[in-house]
Amino acid sequence: MRSEETAFRGGPLDGRTLSVPLGPTGRPPRSYQVPVPDPEGGPTSVHVYRLEPAAVNRLGLPRGWAYVYEPEGLPAKGPLERLPWRRKRDS
């Protein structure tokens, strides 16, 4: 499986570069979740990072990727989440 060195900005992984596996299109996943165990033995906390282009060239195409920390801890919803048959019903 191919992987790419991806930078992390903000949160507990600020300034680090990790090898992230790429998907079938050659792009890293939209969100990256990092479980951090509690040192006192409590429940683990999960930190969420959102994928953004690291730089954009003159044509508007991304050159590399970086993960940015999401303090709310909720991954960004993809385009399929907006479809009406994907929503949960109130019944």
C-alpha cells in the first residue's frame, strides 16, 4: 500500500510529519483520527484532523497535503452525507 509523508498542524501532533496511507485515487483520507490514551487509565480521547491542501499552484491545483486540527473533534461530512436518503429519520 502506498503512503505519503503528511504534515500535521495544530493539536498534539503539531509540527510532526507522519506516513499516511493513500487511497485508491492517490489522496490521503479526508479526516484522520488519533486516539490518545489517558495516562490515569480513563477513557481514551480522540483528536480529529481535517485534510487541506498544503499549497496551491497558479492553476488552483493542490501541491501536497496537510492535516489541520479540528478542536470540536467532529470529522467534516463528505458530499454523500447531504443526500436525502443518507439522513436519519425522526421516528
